Amino acid sequence: MQGMSERQYAAHVGLSRGAIQKAKTAERLVLYPDGSINAAASDARRAETTDPSKTCKPPAPKLKPVPEAAVAAVGDTLREQGLAVPAVGSGTTFLQAKTANEVLKAQERRIRLQKLKGELIERARALSLVFRLAREERDAWVNWPARAAALMAADLGVEPAAMQKVLEKHVRAHLDELAEVRPDFR
């Protein structure tokens, strides 16, 4: 056999064997005397005789642009894990994005597990607990001068009412300083 068989030529041009048989019948292929197909000459003849509007071209894949925030998130995740981060504007490879995705899924699972074990609590609950604790601490300090003033006045030999006034003044000043501190739960 000098040239290609129908199956070989079909694989060569990416068509079905039936399409090659139709082209052979329509004499759009160049054949050797033994009936095999001359690939180079047949390619040229098919290009000349085939109507471009009737060719079946696979549509180009429609790729959606990736939001810059998503690319930045991938870079942040890779950076947190100590992995290589692509240069700005050079794009993220599929492997880097897949690695970042797997890292994020692992982090999410770890957080979910910690929550199930009771090692993590919700932010709103933590805020209310801290607020309640601070309120109880403040109330205890506000009430302390009234309880301790008489004992301290007796030890120092001064008037209990004067001692209570001085203690209240200093405790309130100190509580005012502490009120300026704002916890940051970010």
C-alpha cells in the first residue's frame, strides 16, 4: 500500500471514516493506483473544494475573565503558606489556583473541626462575654471604696468619710483610663 487507508486518513484529518468515504465518492481525494489515499495531495484538493461555511469547526472555548479579587486571594493564600506567588500581572497558573483552593479547604475544615471540639466560639458570643466581664469588673471596683474605706481609715487613724471620698476619686480616675482601651476582635 503506497498511501493511507481510509481509517488512517480519517485519523490524520480528524474526521469520521464515513466523511472520508463521502469525500472519496465525490472525488475530493487523490488516490494511488492501489486505492490508498495520497495524504498530501488529498489535503490540498480538500482545501480547494470544501466550502468553508460547511466545515464543522469546534467553537473556541469561552473563558470568563477571573476577577482581580480572586487572583489576589489566591496570592494571599499561597503567601500565607510560604509557597511561590506569581508576579503581579503575570497571571496565576491552574496549579497555583488549585493549590490555593486545597489550602483554603483544609483551613476551612480545621476551623470547622475546632468549632465542633469547642475550641472556637462565635464572635458575637465572645463580644458579649468580654463586655459582661468588663462590666462586672468595673462594678466591683466602683463598690470597693465603700467597703475598704472604713478599714483603711481605722489603720491610718483618719476620718472614714474623707478616706472613702479620696478612694472613690482615684478609683474612678483609674476606671476612666481603662475605659479608653477598646478591644479589637478582628
